[in-house]
Amino acid sequence: MKELLQQAKEILEYTYDHPESGRLAQCIDMLEGAKESAGEKKEMLENVITAVTQAHHAQRQLDIAGDVSSSSAFGQAFNALDQAIESYS
């Protein structure tokens, strides 16, 4: 699970730098697929999925305007992934 979360974080970072890419939808699907094997950390994974979904919704705005609110959504997703990865250490 930790490797999957690290991969999701890499996709998030890539998408922040390249908002025109469509990789966040794939990332969300990947995280959704891992929910069943999350065990006691399922709620935490659902929170990560919510944060990444919000970043996905902000992706177009980031591409067009690069404003603070869209950057904030990516920051929240990054923090959620960071905390989730840390919980597996």
C-alpha cells in the first residue's frame, strides 16, 4: 500500500507541474481499487481519494489561471498523501 501511495504522490506532483496531463483520473481509479485492501486504514484512504479528487477538479483551473485556490487543492492532496505514506512507515 505504501508503494501505491508513493506512486499516487508522484502522479500528483507531475500533474501539478503539467496540469494539462490527464493522469489524476487514473490515480483516483488506482486508489479506489486499493480501498478494499486498506483494512483499518480504509477511512484514511477515502480521505486521500477525496483530496486527490478535489485536486483533479482544480486541475483545469490550475492549467488556465494557476491561481491560489487551485494550488491549495493540490497542496491539501499532497499533505493527505504524505500523512498516509507516513502511517505505513
